[in-house]
Amino acid sequence: MYQFSYAEILDDTPAENRKREQRAFERCIELLGDAQKAGAKSRQGVEAITFTNRLWSLLMEDLAKPENYLPNGLKAELISVGIWIMGELDRLRQGKTDDFSGLIEVSNSIAAGLAQS
């Protein structure tokens, strides 16, 4: 995952933060696409599941903070999406599905939204 020093992140503008989030989602989409081809139990599948889990864990943690600048309604909607994502990741881990397409679709939508803001 991308590594930044805490001081670098504090100095960033909201636009720079959105760009970093967009890049993280683009990487997530790339990994999920590779996993869709190789399967959930493959190395690519494990890598995609792990990356996506970390990304959404960080996002949901940030969204739950009172100092997060997003409107409360949007934060709640994104947390709901995160909960769904985590559920899909669990289904993949447990072998209940081998389909990454929903995760890819949602990630594409979020990346596109970040690109427009």
C-alpha cells in the first residue's frame, strides 16, 4: 500500500488527498481485476482481498472520526458501502463466491467520483 509520512499528509490539500485516494482505488481495481482472472484462492486473489480490506478499513476508520469534513449523510453512505465491501471480502475468503465483479464496479464508481471532485 502507499506509504506517506504523517507530516506529508497533514500538509496536503483536500484535492491532494482526493488524488491519493483515487490512486489507491485505481490500484485496488487493478488488483481486483487480476484476482477476477486468477481466482479468489490464487496469490492475486489473496493480494486483492488483503489490499481492499486494508483500504476500506482505513477509509471507514477515517469516516467515523468527527473531524472528517464530509457531510454526515455521505459519511454514513460510504460506511454502508464499506460494510458491504467487507461482507463481500469475507464471502471471497470463505469460498462462498469467486466473483470480484461487484467489488470492481463499486471501486470504479468511487474512483470516478474522486476524479470529478
